[in-house]
Amino acid sequence: MPDIARALAIGSAVLMGISFAIWANWLRGPLLQRLDGQRESNAGPAAIAIKFLMAALGLSAVAAVLAIVGWISP
């Protein structure tokens, strides 16, 4: 059980890193310019980053539960 929890925790960390990379690239990317001269942000990459972050949260929660169950039961 601890091995599965460790693997899920590593997967969660990888997903969190991917989410951060998408978010950081989105911050540096060009903003769209509307016809009235104002800038509009491109929300597509931010939505993908949020989905990866939520998946990382779910995986880390499962990993934590498995680790606690493995710690309690011999």
C-alpha cells in the first residue's frame, strides 16, 4: 500500500509541475487585442492548468488516504 501511495504522490507532483509550466507559459504569452484597443486574456491555457491542478489535488488526496490506511493497518 505505501508503494501505491508513493506512486500516486509522484504522479500528483508531476501533474502539479505540468500545471505550473502551463500557467507560467500562459503568463508570458501574448494577449489578444480587441478591435477597441483593449487587451483580452486568453483563458484557454488557464483552464487547462486548473484541470491539471485539480487532478493533482485528487491524486494527492487518494495518496494521503492510502498512506494513512497503510500506516494504521499492519
